[in-house]
Amino acid sequence: MHAVLRKYLAFLARLLIKKHKPYVIGVTGTVGKTTTTHNIATLFCTAFGENAVEISKYNYNGEFGFPLSIIGEKTGGKNLFLWMKVAYTAMIRYFRPYPRYLILEYGIDHPGEMDFLLSIATPDIAIVTPIEPNHIEQFQKFENYRKEKLKILAYAKKAVVHESLAENVPVDTPLYGFSCQESMQVQDMKISEKGTTAFVKIDEIIYEIYYPSVGFFLIENLLSLLYIAHKMHIDKEKIQESMKSMKVRKGRGKLLKGINNSLIIDGSYNGGYLSIKTGLESLVDFFETKNIVLVLGDMRELGPEEEKLHLQLADDIIRIFQDCPSVQVFLVGPMMRKYVFPKIADILPTKSALSSREIGEYVKSYSDEISEKEVFYVKGSQNTIFLEEAIKMWISEDDFKNLPRQDEKWLAIKNEFFESVEKGIL
């Protein structure tokens, strides 16, 4: 049934692409992929108008979500009538005007999936964000996963790729990143409790950019779309205007007010090695004025890379924070307990638990000692980690809506998990 549905959705999506021929911007990679996709949508909506831009309303990607993004519908689940509605929407959109710009996220989790997505829609411009180990159980080796992602470059008419992949792409491929001095120069980066700012110079034109979250890596995420906007000759004023409209999505670095006006940087949606490491490095600017509290969860789906990357992260934590005047580390999950805790516990004040709720309750128990000087950095994989449930105990109930995975289905899954998990803080 799944195979038939997959083919049918792909058929409907191809019909729309063939009929309307939208200008396709395709985003793939691992770090910052979804954030980049939505930031491009903000930029293009500002420059060309909302009616000119199509993007998944439901953060879909992959072999089912990808065609649904093109059709503009959500999954029908187990409801036949809802799937009939998907087909009806596709037919209606076939005969009506379709947006000029289509922004698609090319997400994969098994071999051959990129070929399938590219058979539906090939990008006019591809953006490849940093690629780090993920879904390694399905790909056996990181190299296989990276090759699958990079297939998009053979089909895209134009592309811009993160500098970390320079050795894996053709020599003449445009690159973006902090070290790409030939194509762009990033100057005067600053971090505050309200966000991150910088100036970017491309072809003698200077753009002032801002992102309402904490982290230099967030500025780097913006460089790819800034490069594309510049090369497409989008008006500078429109670009600047779009930068002021960027929104941080739930669990992807959103800034929240915590206990006694403390600051929470909520990265609970997901977390791989590179995104966690770069996030930690961005906290250095707070060392002299803030008390740093790290709440870090397991990194999942790493396969044979699991031990290596967790140990590597432990070394990074020590390197970054060993001279920090005030830091407290909380680790969540069996991998953090097994690999990271033993390496850092004798060097930094560290506690470990298998349940994020338990960490949440522990921190709340000394809430009288927390002040506006505390900065909580929360980041980890979603799979049975659910760090947002710790955050819930530190924010007002009105802010629960700003956390990821709060619908009834997810809450039921989490409650079942927390009832089964072993208790105990080390």
C-alpha cells in the first residue's frame, strides 16, 4: 500500500511541476537545513510577495512529505477520504495559477531516496548545508550518506555549498561560510541576549544582518541565502527588510524567558554533533557576565560513529568551558551517561540523568538561586530525549506553545516513555 501511495503522490507532484514549471530552490544537508529552508521563504516572500512563494506548511520532506509539499496538502494518515482530498487539491492546483517560486527540502533517511526526490523535481538552485553523520544505521558509512546528499549537485542548474564540503564537490562550485573570503567577508559579529548581528560584504556591497537567536553559526546559515539573493539581484532594501522578519522556529534556538528572568536558548527540537558544538562555542561571549547552564541530550542515529562523536563532544565541552568562571552541565540519555559523563565529571560540575523531566525538576528545586544571570543552553536529539519537557518546568504555561512536540499525539508518546525510564541522577 505504501509503495502504491508513494508512486501516486509522486505522479501528482510531477504533473504540477511539468504544468507550472516553478523556479525550484532545493535545500539539503544536515545542519540548519529546515531553518535555511524557512529563511529563504521569508526572503522570497519579502522580495516577491507571499503569493509568489510555495513552501511546505508542515515541514515535510522525504519520499512522502516531498510530493505533499508540492501539492500543498498534509498527510491523510489512515483516512481514505483525506487522501482523496490530497488528489482533489492536486487537480485544482493543476488548473489554477501556481506560485513562481517553490522551496523544497530534500530530506533523506535511506539509500536511493535522493534519486526518487530528484525524479519529481530538480532544483534551479541547490543549497547544501553542512553534512554530518545521521541515519548511519541505514547507510552503513557516513561517506555513503554524504554521497547520497550530494547527488543533488548533478541535477541542480546552480548551487552553493557549505565550505566544509569543499573537498567533496567540483572545484568550481560556489561555497559559503566564514572562511570564504573570496566570495564574501563577514565582519563585526556580535552576540547579545536579543540575538546575533553581523555585516557581510559581497562584491563591494555591505549587508547588515540579524538573527533573533544566539550563535555565530546562525549567521553562517544566512550566508547561503544572502549569496543567492545577491546573485539574483534582489533589491538590497528587500534583503535587509527580510532579515528583520526572520523568525526562529520552535526548538531551533528560540529564546525563552525562564525562572526569575533567566534566558533559555531552546535547541530541543534536535541536535547533531556539529550543531551542538558550534552552539556551545557561541556561548563564550557570555562567560564574563553570565552563569552558563548546559542541558545536553544524546545524539542519535549515529551507528558506528556513536562512541567517537560523543567522546569528541566531551573533549569539546572541556576545551570550551574549562576556563568558564561559572558553568553547570546536565546530561540526558544513556549515551551521554556512558561516554560524556565519565570524561567531564571530574573537570566540570556535571550531573547525568536518563529523563529530561528529572533534570527539569532538579533545576526547579533550586529556583531561588536562579537569576537573570543564568543562560540555559538546551540541545539534543529528539528520539526519547525530549529536552523540551525539562524546559516546561522553567517557563510559564503561556509559553508552552513555543515548545516543539506539544500536540496530543506527542504528549502521549512522551508520557509513555517517561513512565518507563529508569530514575536517578548521578
